[in-house]
Amino acid sequence: MRPLYVSTSSKTLIKLDDPALRVIVPDQADRLFPLQRISRVIVCGTATWETDALLACADRGISVAFLDDNGELRARWLGKGNERHSCLQRLGDLLGRPDALELYLDWFKAMERMAIRSTSKKLQVDTHLFVSSRQLHDFFDNQKRFLSIQPVNVIYSKIRGLLTAELVQLFLEAGLSGKSELLQERWLNLPLDFSRLIFWDFEVSLLRWLEKQTAFPEHQEILAFYNGRSARIGYLHAGLLNKLHRWLIEIY
């Protein structure tokens, strides 16, 4: 199974041609994508979706992420996920506590410190020295200003949007589906929080990749860079989710 990336215009129509999605673009041949081969759908731009097509994705556990022209996540359509009640139940228990936000932020900050140490090590910074997230952000922002291709923030936004969309699907596969409502809590947004943590792992390799570019990369080149890290993303997500689960067990 592979992700389906669809770059669209306002005249693009996506409909169900069971057992496939049919993408219709004026003046182009229709394209068919079998649902059984799709892990998730990422839509860049605007398009018209028929309800049957969205429902078919949901029934098969295929999430659909909608990105704007800058790569920012606008909305997501969540499919059915497999059940893993223990983690769901413990998250539910956490959310029932009056100090839930304080406890969760403590865990998140601990994970962020771990990610920062790993990134600092890649930069050959002495890991015994304290480096704050602000210091590291400032360092990368300064390095980006010296890149020959601009504006690089567009590329960063696209990478972040792709990462968040993939994490939505990984959470579905882990059992954290829209039915639990946990992904919709006012302050708890696990895909976005995990995206912030995992993106630290991108920073050094993305900067080095951009330093080698002699021209602004095309969309397909950005996708190729991102897809080259897909296995790493799955590994990091699984590790963070396991740490979250163990932490939830420890506090009860």
C-alpha cells in the first residue's frame, strides 16, 4: 500500500468507481487508483469530492488530509481505525483529571528535550551542554537565511503538512480513530504534537539537502525527499507512542 498524492485545481473531481477512486481533471485522461493499494490520501489544493468516495475511504480506514497551497493542513477526514482500548482508555482517564494538561505538558517537554539532544548530537554539539529549543530554532532559522534558494519556508511548510498527514494515518492504524474523539480535544492534538517532536529529526538532513539544491525544488522532488524518510517516521512514531503508553501506565 502507498500514499496517494493528488495535486488539484478547483475543477478536479474525485469520485468512487468501486473498487477504485477516479480522479477527473478537465482535458486529461481519467486516472483510477484502487482503494486496496492506498494507505492514505493527501490532497494539495482544492477539489470536489463525491460523498461516496469519502465514505469509501472511511470504510477502508483510509484518511484524507487536505493541504492548502502552502502545504499547511486545512482539514482531515478520518477513517475507521483498529481498536486498541488500553491506550484509548488510559488517555480517557488522563483527560478526566483536573491536572491532565499539566501532566501531559511535562511528558511532552521531556520528549522534546530528548529530541533536541539527538539533533544537537547530529550537529556535533556537546550533549552535556544545555541547548534550548529556542536556541536550536534560532540556529536553523539563521542557517536558512543563507540558503541560495528562497523562500525556503514554503518547502518547510510542505514537509510539515506531509508529516502531519502521515501521522494522522499512523494514529488511525494504532487505534486512535475519530470515533474516540480524543484527537478532537481542545488542547490535545496528538498528530500535531508528534509532528513537532519528529520534525526535529528532519532539521539537519533537510538543511543539508537544501544546501545542495541549485534551483528551487519541484513538488515531486520535495515528495521524493520526504518519502525517503517514511520508514524513519514510522519508527519514530512507534517509539513515541510506546513511550506515551508506558507513561500513562506509570501515572496510574
